[in-house]
Amino acid sequence: MYDFKEILIIRYGEVSLKGRNKPWFERKLEGRVRSAVSKVVGPGEFILQRDNGLMTLSGPGSDIPADVELLIKAVTKVFGVSTVSPAVRITDRHLKTICEAAVDFVRKRLESAGESRQISFKVFGKRSDKSYPITSPEMSAKVGEAILDSLKGLVKVDVIDPEIALNVHLRTDEVFIYDEKRGGLGGLPLGTNGKGMVLFSGGIDSPVAAWLTAKRGMRIELIHFHSYPYTSKRAQEKVRELAGILAGYCGEMKIHFINLLPIQEQIAKLCPEEYMTLIIRRYMMRIAEIVAFESGCQMLITGENLGQVASQTAEALCVTDTVCKLPVLRPLIALDKTDIMALAEEIGTFEKSIEPYEDCCTVFLPKHPATRPRIDDVEAAESALGNGEEMMSSCISSTEVESIKPE
């Protein structure tokens, strides 16, 4: 009987394309995978190895150290992981042993399927070690022949659309056998691309923008503006719950709650109605930038989408950006709303986002907001507020900071 070990093969896509910095990205990814798996099985209860563009996860014995579905769910939520495969690893590379292991693998698949009919299969042989005496096509043929001979009447060959796509991957000192690839999130490992501050409203868009930015390796903090008591405490709780969903992908994160109502009231009292939304937005960006600097963030991130509302026309966005020194990232800028909603459903934030709780942007809405504003006109309107620094300092001084952990 041959020796085998049940493993998970963990592949990474974009990370494998990196040049001289590739080992650094790989170490970051390994750390993220190790952290995710530790939450399922406990630290020290598994073996994670990195070699030749992939990682393998196994237990101290012959079996995977926990329910395989729980492990796959944890690993595929790690940014940077492209695919995951439950597999069998053998270290005896003799063709007879490879055929025997492949037959056993398919037999177990048939037993778990419980089908009374013939199941179609195809063997995909891959020979990474070119010194091995037979080619990949020859290995595929030999393994397929062994399966047909050993499982007569139970299987048939289908090279077009097989029900079991059996992969036999021969490497330098081992062979992997598997029949599926589960998709991961891809992207880059969290922590490889700086840190950003997300203006987090609690609607559909900003959680998606935060998720997309994190997928590119950027660690994030959140800042949420509210208008209590015009906005309710339940609205803030909704924001916490959304942040908890994001934390499932990004890990523990901070969220800054800031009451913007005093500034909003002054703007409503002193500024022309058509510019109210824009001026409020400019103050939100100013405050977010101050908090971002204090938190070590290099960028601001928003869920704005070109032309979606009056404050998101090209002219309005230009007027907003003039108050910022930090770059402003807008990951959703050219997406259709239907695309954004589909992403929200995919990452699990949509149902929470559409709960009917108000946010600060719904307070003091003008009837006819300016859609083609000029910067000179907005600055002139804003000058009626006098010393804006004092207003911002007052708002920032009442900031409540919370740490949000994964749900």
C-alpha cells in the first residue's frame, strides 16, 4: 500500500507574476493564510508549506486537520488566493503507484456520489519534472487505462465534458491528485499596498468600494459621518454590522464615528441651498483627511460613482477634490449601479445596506442641487461660514473610535 497525505493545494495568481519582490508578497500571503486557518483549527494544528508558486496545507497525520469545507471557506476569503483544491499527495513517483492512487481517488469519488450509472472522466497529466521518463500525454493515457481496467462498468471516458476531471500533477519529489479547483478572491495580500481611509456611509456603494480597495492589498480604516439625533442610533448599528461583514475579509479594523450635524446646521443656515450638498461634502473630505493623516493613511477612498447623483458629476467631483491634499480613490467610478449591486450581493453586504435607516447625506437635502458647479462660486458661498477650522475641530473632538472584529 502506498503512503498518501490529504492536503489542500492553495494557488495564488497575481502574486506569482511579481518580480524581485515576489518572495515578500508570498510571505505576506502565507501569513494571511496561516491566520485564517488558525481561526478554524487553532495555531500549531496544521502544516503550511510554500514551494514553487503554490502552498500546501495538511495536518500532522494523513488527514486534513478539520472539516475540509470549513478550511476551503476560510482560505478562499483570503485576498491573493486564486484557487484551492482538495488533493492527495504521494511521494512514490513510480507509474504503478501513481495509477493505484488515481484509481483509489476515483473509486472514493464514485462511492461518495452514490450513482448507479456510469460516470465520465478524463485524466489531465502534468509533468513539471521534465526528467521523468514518460511525457504528460503518456502519463494521462496510462492512468486513464488503469482506471478503466480497475473500475469496469463504473466509468467511461469523455474528453469533451467529463464529470470527473482528474488532475495528476507530477513534481520533483511528489505527485498531486485532485479533481476540482475552488475559486478564491484573487487580488493581492492585505498589507502589501499601504493604508487608506474609507468614507463609509452605510449604503450600497461604500462597502463595495472598501472591499475592492482591500482586494488590492490596501489595509483600511473607516470613517462614518452621522447627524444624530436627526439620524438614529440604529443607523450607526447598521454601519457597525456592515463593517463586521467587511472585517470577515479584512480582519479587525477601526471605525471613526463623527457627528457632522453642527457643521450641517451652519451650512443650511448660511449657504445657498443649491451648494449645500457640495459644501457638506467638502467638509466631510477635509475632516476625513485630518483623521487619515492622524491614522497613517495615504489615501481617501469613497464609493462615488460618476453621474449617479448631483454631487457626483464630473464638475462636482472636481470641486470636492480641491480641498484634499491626499489622493482620492474611487473604485466604483465607472461601474453601472447594477454591477455595484451584484458585487454587494457577492460579498454579502447588499441585504444589510438596503435596510431603511437614514444617513447624514439625507439630512438638509436641497430641492435643486447644482450639478455643474464652478469652484469660484462654491468657494464664495462657503466663505459665509467664517472660520471652518473651529467647526471641524469641534466635530473631530467628539469622535468615537471603535474596533470592529469579523462577524
